[in-house]
Amino acid sequence: MSDYVLVINAGSSSLKYSLVDGVSGEAVASGLVERIGESQGHQVHRGPDGESNGELSIAMHEDALRAAIDAFGTYGPSLDDVDIAAVGHRVVHGGSRFAAPVLVDDALVAEVTDLVPLAPLHNPANLEGIEVARRLFPDLPHVAVFDTAFHQTLPPHAYTYAVPSEWLEEYGIRRYGFHGTSHAFVSGQAARLLGHDPADVNLIVLHLGNGCSATAVRGGESVDTSMGLTPLEGLVMGTRSGDLDPAIQTHLVRELGWSVDKIDHALNHDSGLKGLTGDNDFRELSRRQAAGDERAQLAFEVYCYRIKKYVGAYYAVLGRVDAIVFTAGVGEHSAEVRAASLQGLDRLGIQVDPDRNTAPSSTARSVSTDDSSVAVLVIPTNEEWQIARETLAVIRP
Ligand code: AMP
């Protein structure tokens, strides 16, 4: 049997997929079907025999997966030839129940359904992806890989909010953390780059993409993370506010009569870089900043200052830090963010080397000076490979 895993990430109106060799990490094909349920959908597929990029009408997730299977037939590789070992599904919220990936069966589907109140936007879409894929690939094992699982090692003092204790006991209100697949992947890669066993390495991992999160990793395990009950808390993100005084929400209700949905939408979709500048794409922000745009400059400073505060906090949490790791779209590509968020931390043993930091590269590398006692690393994340690896580990224990 091959090591190929079909990795599926189903969103509310999209379905992303990748056919990955779970051992080597090679992605032999990948694709995306977007705007499911809208009058005009969009499909992209990249395979060994070519690339498709077109508009089509996709009513439901099942149609999206069928369109993907058709694209495999046209642009390769043929799914009859590759002998897929399993399907790996990204599931956003595993609550306190799942600290590891799990083989999908009806009981698992019921348990993930029970967690919907904790992730009302994400888990229903993930479940839809699982149901559809089980129907279309009934003979393959399916594995659920949870975004929260890596953070299940958080100690109670890190995951407990200082609120009435029945909120946790009865309603499950606590810090769960997200981006766990990415934090797990880059933590492993960082240990390898440093030439140590993961169990010997302490890291601060900064996943800076559209969503952003920081994690304190001690000996390969997450001991604190910036996202909380939901992926809203913590760093400034593309469209999410990150940390804010919770009383702002009650203020908006009392003084302005805002509804819960309006506040929820504003904080998740109209805040962060978008709220401050109108743009959530970091490349556009950088372009405006370079052109002297004051809003863009302020947003950049707010963004980097928040990162610096978390670096300081997690340094204190860990006591000894071997490396600070930047990953995801902004973390991997913006030398300015890396420099600004670590600027002035020489006394903590953190020194970014300007030449190494700005040298173009797309591979895992160190950008700190030789004298820096804390390494500063840039490591491209690869969530698909991590999901494929974890999926293989479940079906071949
Ligand atoms: P991700 O969620 O990891 O795909 O990251 C998306 C974010 O990375 C967006 O804000 C992009 O603007 C940003 N990004 C991607 N490429 C670059 C780049 N070359 N320089 C700065 N930001 C980038």
C-alpha cells in the first residue's frame, strides 16, 4: 500500500484538498473548490498532468468533492492508480476530548457534533466534509486531525479563565488554542534544525498568517497559547481583533444597542488589520506603509507590538528559550515584522541579523546573529504534511 493521504479541509463554503505522501511530504496534487452554494463557484486543481482554473456552479460539498475527483481524472494523478492509504480530515475543534487524531466512525461523528456549540462556524463544515468523503470513499479509512489537539497539554493554570468555576465545569469555557497542526509541525522542524530532540527544546512559535497565534512549547509540548475558547483571542490578525477588554462588548450592547451577531461579525471579520486600515492582506499593508500611509504604519506597529508582548510573556513562562520560530504567510515572508517584533530584546539574548533576515529564501533557516543566545528561525509550515503524517500514524500504529 502507498503512503498517499488525501487531506481534506472543508470550510463553510469551500473545500481544500491535497494528495500528500505522508512520509516524504511531497504533495502530488492539490486543489480548492470555493463559493459552494453560490451561483458561480470556482475550482482550481494542480496535478502532474496540468492545472485547471475555472468557474462552475457547485451546489453542495458533495458536488465539490465530485468535481475534485473529476479533476484528478483529467489532470492527474488518477485516483485508481495511486492507491490512497487514507483520508485525513482537518477538524477545527476537538474540545477537551481529543488530544490526538482519531479514526472516524459514527461514534466519532456524534462526538464532533456534540462539540458544535464550541465552534459553530467551523465544526459543522468539517463534519460535512467527513460525511461526504465517507460516502465517496467508503472503503478507505478516514482520520480526524484536530486543530486543538496539540494544546491539550496546557496545564490548568494556563487554560483556566478567572471566571465562575461552573463556566468551565458546566459549559466547557476554557482556553483550547488552535493552529495546533502548524505549531506541532514547525516545533518538530525547529528541533531538527537546532540538532536536538524535540523533548529537549523550548520554543516560542509565532504562526502569523491570516489567523495569528503564539505558542510556548516546552520539551515539544504546548504549555500556553494565545488563542482561547475560539480563534479570536491573542495576536492581531487579518480580520480578527485578538485581545481586547471584554467590557467593550457590553459597552457596545448597552450604549449603542448592538446585537450579539453584529459584535461577533465586527470582531471576527471587520477588525484586526482590516479594521485598522481597510486591508487584511499584509502585502497591501506593506505597500501602503512604504508609501507613507499613516494608518498602515500604525497598524504595523500595533501588530508587531502585540507580538512582542507575547514573546515577553512566553519567555517568562518558559524561563529558557532556545528559539523563536516564525511561520505562515507573514511570519515566513515579512522580514520587517520579524525585525520590528524582536527589536530591543538584546538583553533577553535575542538578536536578529539584518542580512540573514532579509536574504530571500523559502527554506527553513536561522536569521539570528551568531551571538544570539536565542535562535530566531523561519520555518515554512506544512499543515497538509502534518495531517498526512498523523493520519498514517493512526492507521499504522
Ligand atoms: P496564510 O494564512 O499563512 O496563507 O498567510 C496569509 C497572509 O500572509 C496574508 O496576509 C498575506 O498577505 C501574507 N503574505 C503572503 N505572502 C507575503 C509576502 N511575500 N510578504 C508579506 N506578507 C505575505
